[in-house]
Amino acid sequence: MDPPPLHVVFLPFMAQGHMIPITDMARLFARRGVKSTIITTPLNAPLFSGKIRRDAQLGLPIETHIIEFPCVEAGLPEGCENVSAIRSPDLMIPFFKAMAVFQRPVEDLLRNWRPDCIVADVVFTWATETAGRLCIPRLFFNGTGAFVVSVLHALKLHEACNGLESDSEPFLVPGLPHEIRLIKTQLPPFVKGDQSDSGIREAMEESEVNCFGTVLNSFHELEPGYAEYYRKVMGRKAWLIGPLSLGNKDGTEEKAERGDVVTSIDEQECLRWLDAREPNSVLYICFGSTSYISDAQPCEIAGALESFEELSFIWVVRKGELLPEGFEERTKGLVIRGWAPQVLILDHGAIGGFVTHCGWNSTLEAVAAGVPMVTWPLQAEQFLNEKLVTDVLKIGVGVGAQEWSRGERKIVVGREDIARAMTRVMVGEEAEELRGRARKLQEMAVRANEEGGSSNSDLKSLLEELKSLRDKKL
Ligand code: UDP
């Protein structure tokens, strides 16, 4: 008798930048015959359940399992089940800490189900220990690529931030395959010795070091030196199985259905607007799902856009961001308020550039679409992603952002700097070169996901390893 299919449980952090790739991963596993169960909470389930339902109707072994999230008990406002519901940066650490409430119910489920593996997000610091107790291999997912993890490792190993004379002078990160220079103000507080996260970082690292291995939303050809650094210098087991946005070969409907329950624009209307534009002529502007720009910033972006005689754009404006008076009436660009069908937009041939905050998913989605970037990092590890894009891959130009901040910013990036970076990415010889390199990477990304490609092979070997572990147990 054939052994039963593998059963893998997925536990995503409740933020779009984590749920979107983990959902894609679970769907990818299900396409390989793995029974895939995503654990989530009542208010997060609708963000991806439509897609899961459709896959299940196609006969794929995939399902969602909902557990309650006691916000108030966890010290959070009622209904605060997703990072997007956090209105004050001070609630971020309590939100991370609240992930402890999942330990008991998830452990009960694992004991009942006895799955062959759990893919748990970085924030579930208890997952390695809990899974270990039940003899279930835990795979680690942190939502970034190998470059970021390598840079953070090298910064710590070489104490590169210690003894710097200036906060604003670029310094070299030693021990990496490329010359990477950073400035202190671009780094997250924990890298500079800030301990106010109450040990969460250390707990994350410990649970990563001790787990079965890491799955990365990346592909070997994108960052070969860093995949090797991660495996050899850091000594981690890692499988690069991305870009996950390409893995399921989604059509228009699925592409439009990433993340929010509904997009703020009808996907057909959006496609019609793009169809009427020349190839590579539209600049897409979006700062992801959780980052805020300062109140004065939209005015400067609008000023930069209006300084061009002719520049088509799609600008995703978040709640609370105010555009200058009369801008929307004057402009020929498309303003989307709320949630945009980002992958659908990036994949359209009319898109010529992407002004991005360098969240890892957005970065990879741009790579997968062959679109060069205007990089504008704001927080998290976005400044490191920027370095990969501008200094290593050379498929983007920075606006010159220097200030890491989760809250209000002191520095407003001026319209001239913004327009300069936009011009370099959209117009002229340099733009053509950037686009040429971006297109080559896109080809590699597509190939990585095809039969025999690097991501396809990594996924295969991961599943074989899980099967052989299971067979040994049986
Ligand atoms: N996204 C989207 N529409 C939006 C904003 C974001 O589809 O209007 C998606 C985007 O395609 C990406 C994710 O949300 O998959 C954001 O993840 P990323 O890592 O880029 O940034 P984060 O939001 O985590 O800062």
C-alpha cells in the first residue's frame, strides 16, 4: 500500500507580507500532492480563503484551520489580529509577544494531527521547541532573502557598528561576497544594540539555529553568494523555493486576489487603463502594507510627478495620506486609494518602473516581473534589500533615504531627489541598462520555477527529505 501523502502545517505571521508568501507556499506544496493546512485566526482567514477554496475545488489537498486569537487577553485592542490593524508603533512589540498565545492551541492541534512538518514563521519563537517535543520537524520562514540574513549575521559577527565615529558616514560590512556599505541611521535599532524588544530577537535566532531548516522565498540565481554564505558560513540548512509569486502560475483572477479581501479598483478596469498605455511607460508607486511615509511626503511625491512633462503613473495611496489640493483632478495618472492588485499591475507590459519601500515581497515581485526599481526603504530590513537591488543586482536607483523609522520621520525626501531617481529609472540609457538587467533576472526567476530549475529542484529535495524522515519514523 502506498504511504499516505505528506501533511505539512503552515503557521503564518498575521501580516500581509508574511501571509501572502506562506499562502503561495502552501498552495505550491499542495500542487505537489502534500496535504497542506494553514492555521490562522478569524479576521485573517478571509484574506486568503477564496484562493484556498478555489484550489480545494480543483481537488488540491489544501485547507484553512481557524483558531481564536484572544486580542484583549494578549494585551491588544479588540480586533487587532493583523499588523495592518496596529495604529501605534508602540504596539508592535506587544503584538510580537502576543504570538505566545498560539503555543497551547497549536501544540494541541499538532499532537492530534501528527503532521510530517510545520512551517512556522519567525515570530513563533516557541515553535522549534514545541515541534521538537512532538518529534515534528520545524521549518523556519522569515519572509526575507539570504542577502539580508547574511548581512545581519556579518554585522553581528564583526561588530561592525561598534566604535563608529559618525552616524552618517558609510561603513563597510566585512566578510561578505560584495562590498556593502551602510550608514548607521539606516539600521534597525536591534542591530545597534537596542534591547527594547525584550529578547524577542534572540529568541527568534535561537529557534532558527535549532530548527530543521529554513525555507526562503528567493531563488539561487538571484543571490548565489548569499545562499552559500547562509549555508556554509552560518551553517544553516536552507531551501530556496521562490519567487513564490511565480510558483503557482496564477492567472488574472488569482493575481488580483493577493492579500486584502477586495482590491480598491476593479482588476479589469485596472488592466484596461494599463492596456491603453505604451510599453514600459508607467511608473508604479506603492509602499507596501504596513509602512507609513511622513505627512509632508505625498506633497513631494506629487511635486516630483508633476515636474515631468509626461509621465504616466499608478500611485497607491494609503488611508490618512493627503494629496495636494487639485492634484487628482489635474493628473492623468491613476490614484488607487487602499489595496492595489500589485502583482497584476507589475506583470503588465506597460509598467516601466516601481517606486518601492523595498519590502522583500515587493522586491521579489518586481524581479519576477522584470521591472527596475526606484528604491525608498523606510523600516524593517528594507534598507538592506535596497543594497541588494542597487549595489549588487544593479536593477534600481535609490531616492537617498537614510532614516530608519517606524513612526514619524525627521527627514522628508525632496521632490528634486525623487524626480532624479524616477528619471534615471524611466528615461534614457541608464534606464535601458537597468531594464536589461531586470529582464535577465526575470528570465532566471521563471526558469528557476520550471522543471529542473533551481527552486523546483530545491522544493523536490525538501519534500524527499521530509518523506524519508517520515518513512524512518514509520
Ligand atoms: N500588496 C498588494 N497591494 C497593495 C500593497 C501591497 O498586493 O496595495 C502586496 C504586495 O504585492 C506584497 C505584499 O503586499 O506581496 C507586501 O509585502 P512586502 O514584503 O513588499 O512589504 P510589507 O507590506 O511587508 O512591508
